[in-house]
Amino acid sequence: MELRFTIIAQALAALYSLQNPTVTASDVRPIQQIEHYNAAQRPLLHHGLTRQEEDATPKPAASSASSANFTTLLEALQTMQSHFFMVSSGDWPTAIDWTATVMGTHVSATLNTISALAPSSSSDPQTHEWRDQENLINRYFTQLTSFYFGENAFSLRTQAYDDMLWVVLDWLEAVKFVKSHSALHYSHYIENTIHGGRGLSEEDAKNVSKWYGHQFIPQFAHRAHVFYDIASKGYDTTLCGGGMVWNPYLAPYKNAITNQLFIAASASMYLHFPGDFDSSPFMQARSKVEAKGKPPATAHDQRYLNNAITAYDWLRNSGMRNSLGLYVDGFHIQGWRGKNGADPGSNGTGRCDVREEHVYTYNQGVVLSGLRWLWQATGNITYLEDGHNLIRNVVAATGFKDHRRYRWAGLGRDGIMEEACDWSGTCNQNGQTFKGIYFHHFSVFCEDLPIDNEDAGAPWLRYGGTHSLHRQSCASYRDWVVRNAEAAVVTKDRSGIFGEWWGRVARQQWGDNGDEDVDNLEVPGNEGTDYRNDGVPDDELWQLPNHEGYSEEARLTCPGDGSCSSGANFANEKPPSESDINDRGPGRTVETQSGGLAVLRAMWKLLHGSEADNSLAPKPDL
């Protein structure tokens, strides 16, 4: 099977070369040899995105690196699925419920990238290249559809609000992929069927000629709808004037990730949700209206956009950023002691006034996709400006071009992103997922902005200075993304599985301070409570009154078999290895693999993606 995959991967890489005349199939290089993008780095746009004379960023020239980099990306996906996905159960059995939904998002996003590279819809479907590409996509898409049934949806509906919102983004990403792939490669079938004399009506011809994945869109949309409606109940205006509460089983905590997820999910529901007329699940009826089941939801409902705008306004003005311009984790409410029996309880100050200073990588990422989609829906350039400013803060906080390799810069060192728990080896599967989440949403943000010169209702989609400036700004991050991708690749073991701590291994492989000891590195100066890796504290700041002395989060973050007590250590934890620092803690997991996959995809999109995407991209779904 792996040999068959390698042949297909090489064929697709060679196909890319054929689509770009400066590349030949013989230029394919070993996957370890990722090449830098050597064009002069463009300066960051320090004054944000201002409309100015059009000056589109030139595309990077196709080179032998493009084939090698694409093969590396395909192998990362193949390794993740062959080592960790189980077809019989339709899931990644070693993943946590919420991280499994993130794995699904990575699969859909990567399939979209593969689809954009493939021959256009006018190509002869009998060619070997077309069949190999379609077989590869169908292989992983069928795994994705089996995950729809294997996902632990019932349990996720009872968990924290952020867990629910990951589900929304997962299945909307799948909807986006199905629509895009069908538009790119099956539109000519529809025309042929309509005009081919089969005796079918135009509507029937469209239905029978669409890519078969279309039949799953109603189910994907329904799950996104159900989970969005449940999660929306977490938006609260009685405390702090707004914002999402993280977990209904704990004392009110308004954190960055839940609010960013709500922004991104709301904006995506407005843009990408196709509507849902499935009335299940049926609830116990209290009225004739409820007896009919869940009410329908329409596409492009203004309430979704309003929710995204309101939620981002609150987050932007919440004071949740530190001196580096990074999002800290969130806010508690001083003195809050909720209702307990006959006791009415107290909202304390009612304000977000106890700030948790811990900084996670994913808290800098999820909002990026929300900001891009808010611009797409409204044309307000402030959303793009805020996104680029946040990316620049992240790049600086990894110590890029600082060259003080031992120095902790706030979110990494020596230009390589690092979770604070990487250094100590205490990341659990939560923390192992975070860098991959960041680079996925970075990729969403930095895709070329959609162009529609005919939509009178959205004049900002007409090609102009904003489009070219956005591309220029994203091009300025290329060297940084490539550095992180290279650092991730050298952590792979003999099975091709990525490790968690990219920076340490990269320095050893590149001959930089290869004899350094972990103790010589500057300890990450991350303040606050690392509850995502160490578990939620058992105190009144976090827990509900009379909570009986256990952390609900421990139950929510364990694999589901009770093998962990605090969310920090698992029963299958691997012993430390003298030869591989990434064997500490849970070791290599599907979550660490997803991080490698996401950063490779981000690199591919920045270096080569526009070569494939621009000429083939379907009209934006607005």
C-alpha cells in the first residue's frame, strides 16, 4: 500500500511539473531536501493594509523544490492516516474527542490543496494522472465520511463550548472541500449531461453529474448547524458585557480560544453553511412548534454575521493581549460565586478582571480565519489589518532574525514556534495539537482573497489594491514559515511521524549548537496556569461551588478510558529516550503528526499554491 502511495505521490508531483514548464518530472528530489524560497524578503507592512497603487506580488517561480515539497506534504497526510486512522471504527482511536475533529479539518483542508493542483475539469478523465489523483482524493474522502459516523458526537454535545465549535469548523471545512472539488473537476460533466441528449431535465442533469461527495453535504451541514446552535448558548452578556464562556461545568471563564472559535464559526456559517432542513434531533416537545423538531436554517443568515461581528468587537476590546501583542488565555471574574440551592449567589465584580497570562500558540491562530471571513463578508479592511498585525507579533515572538538561539522570545526561539510545554516535555495531547491549529488558520488567512468583479453588492471583491497588498504581506512571511516547516521535518522518525518540539532537533540537525543541553536553554517565561496540559486547578477561581473536589476538565480531556487523572499524563506515556527528545510525555501522536502536516501545507500554499490555485479557483461561495 505504501509503495502504491509513493508511486501516486510521485506521479502527482510530476504532474505539477508538467503544469509548470520550468519543472520536469526528473527534477523530483528526496523529500528531506526542502528548499528555501530565496527571493528577497519583502518588508513587513508596518502601517497595515492601506489601499495604494496596484503592485501584485510576483509568484515564486516553479522549481525542483515544488515537486519535492508537494511529495513531502502528501507523505505527511498518508502517514497520519495509515498510522492513526482506523477504518473499522471510523476515527483516530488514540485522539481525544476534540482533537479528532481537528484531524478531520486537516484532512479536508489538505484534500482541497491536492484538488487545486490536479488537472482542470476540461482534462480527459481517462488519463492515468486524472485517475490517480481522483483515487487519492476518494481514498481520504471516504475516510472523512466514515469519521462522520465514527465521531463521538453525542459526547461532544455535552462537553465544553470550545469542543462543540471545533465540530462546526470541521464539517464546514468538509462542505467547502466538496463544493470546491466539484466545481474544479466536475462542472463540464454537468454541461455535457444537460446538452448530451439524455432526456433529463436541467435540474436532474445537475444532480446526477455532480461529484458523488455532494450527497454528504446535507449531513455535514446538519451537524455543523446542531453544534453551532448548542454552542451559541455560551455567549453571555451578564458578565464582562459579553463574550463566550468556556465551560458550563466550571466557574465562568471567558477565554481566547472559545471566543475566537465562535468568531470563526459564526463567520463561516454565514459564508459557507448551505442551509439545513433536517429537523432531527427531536427533543421532548413542550409545544406544537417543538414537536416538529429542529427548525430549519437558511444559508447566509444575517444572524451568523452579526454574531461574528459582535463577538470580535468584544474580544478586540477585552484587554486580552499582552505587551507582545499576543493573546493571553482569558479572564476570570473576581468574587464570582454562583447560585447554590436557595442561595442566589453573587456575580462578584461582574467584570473580567482576573487575567490568566499563559500564552498558547493556537490562541494566536483561530481568529485569523475569522478575520479573513469577516472581511470577505463586510469589506471592512480593519479585519485584515488586525490579522496581519497579529501575525507580525507572532513572528517577532518566535525570535525570527533575533539569532539568539537560547533566548525565549515569548512564543518560541530562533524563529521556530514553540509551545511553552515543549521545553519540559509536559505537553499532553491538547498541547500537541496547538501548533497545527495555528498553521491551519494561518493558511486560511493567507490564501489569495476571493475575486468577483461582477457582484455589485460586494464591491470589495473586485480585484484591486487590497488583494495585492494582502498577497504582499503574506509573501513576507514565507521565510519564517519555511524555517518552521524545515524544523518540523527533521523531527520525523523512521516511520515518518513528526515530533512535538521542532526547534531543538532542528538545531542539532543543522549543526547549530548540536551539543547543547536542554538545561542550557532559557526556560520559557510563560506566566499563568497551564490548565490545558496540567489540568484545571481545584480551587474556587476555577470550580463551581461545592464541586465535590474533582476537575470536570479531567474527564473532558482524557482519551475516554479513564487512563489520565489531571490531563497531564496518560497511561500509555512513553519512557524518556536518550536519543530522541520527542519521545518524552505521550511521544509522537496523531496530534504531533497533524502539526507537521499543517505547517507543510502552509509552506506549500505560500511557496507554490498560487501557481495552481489562481487559474482554477471556483467563484467564491458568497
